[in-house]
Amino acid sequence: MIRESEPDGSLPPESHSASRWCSTETEPEHSERVRTEKESLEWDIERGNILLAAEDSVFEFPNAVLLAPYAELDLQDLIAHAKNDDLFALLTIMQRRDVPMKHRNNAARHLTVMGNTSTALSHLVAIELTRANHIFEMEGQVNEQVKTHLVNSLTYVSYGLEQLDVSALRSYLYFVQRHRNGSYALDLEAALSQKEVETVKFARAQFKQYLNHKRQEKYLSTIEEKAFPKVAKRQFEKSLALEYRTFGSLILGSNNLKNMGFDFENLPGCAKRLF
């Protein structure tokens, strides 16, 4: 299980075959577009891909309206909703700047138990890598604590990709990019040996066991029983293509991704067209 003592998957190689996650993109009819948009929204809600609208942002957040009723709630009322497994309340807690970090971190972990793989996993990756860098700067070396945080972050990345979500990967690559730009001291791609990176597969299995145990307490089905809608694969393809546009060289040059069992050198046909 991912350790919580220090605060806060790879897809099997065969899962990258075009026959599994590359669909044919055609111009859909109006009724088909409406159905696809509905399925996309449902999939975004299921994986927690909903961002709270930011007043100082020029970007649009299409699903932000779902969080609007919670944006101005008193903190105690918001926490009360979250304790009742209200996913929108949990997502709001995780993103509101006035919420103490302890509550935001707990909300992210709670959301992963509920099945979210987007905003929550991205947040957890950022926590682990921020703490790893802090320890590295304090100690001046890559010690076991740094390695633990890094393995944890890669476990979230691996699990997210297994669940057809690139959010955790995007968060990881952002920190890799920051190191190259000189704003993040720790070299994530050099901190672990190949053998240490290969332990992520076992850590992911333990993490899934932990999630299933917590889900059983809530009378939820196991992670393995989850069925992906067709739109999930399409969204994954499109998202992966977008990550290539931003982080292509980092993805292809990542020893950590390769040592976890990923092979992103050959994009499936549809994702390649989108890229």
C-alpha cells in the first residue's frame, strides 16, 4: 500500500495495442454527437475530471457548473457534505484555496477510493513530488524518504493510466519539465534505479488492494469490476495526443515510464492523427 507515513499503473504493454484503445474517428451525426457528449460528461464525473472555475483564469471549465453550488458554502457545511461521500463537495474541498491542505489531501485520497482518477490523482502526485523535492533540498541527497515519495507518485501515474486517465501522468511530466527549466531541484528521471522503478508494479497492486478494501467498507464494487465505456478510450486517446503536443520529448525520453512497462514510442493510428 502507498505509505501515508510521509504525508501526502503502468498499463501492461499488451494494453497499448491499437485494437484495444484506438477507435476509428468519423464525423458523427447530430444524435450521435449528443449521445457522445452525454457519455463524455458522465465519464468526466465518474473519474472526477471537474475543475472549480477560477476567477483569474482565461480558460473555460465546461463542467465547473456542477461545483458552483459548493463554491461559496461555509467550510463546515462543505465538510459535512463531503463526509456523506458527496463527490462534488470533495472535489470542491480539494480545489478551494481557503481549505486547509490537510482537508484537501484527505479529500483527494477519499476521491480515489470513490473511483476518481483525474483531479484527485493529479493532486496526490503533486503532493508526493513536492515533498520529495523538499527532502532532497534539505538533505542534499536522494535518500530513502525521497525514493518512497517518488515511487508513490509513479504508482499513482501507473494506476491512472491503467484506468485510462492521463491526469496523473500530466502532473508528473510537469515536474520533470520544471527540473529541466531549473525551478525544481530533484531530477525525477535519475533518482531511482531500474530495479527500484520496477517495484511500482507491485506498489500499484498493493494500492489497488487498499482501494478495494476501502471500497468494500462502502459496499462498492472492486476496481477490477469496473467497465470502461467506449467514450473512455476515445477520451484517453485524445488526451494522450495532447500530452504528446506538450511533453512529447519528455514522454519518449522517460526511463521511468519505460521501466514501468510503458511503450509510448508508437502512438495508435487515431491518436497519431489527433497529434
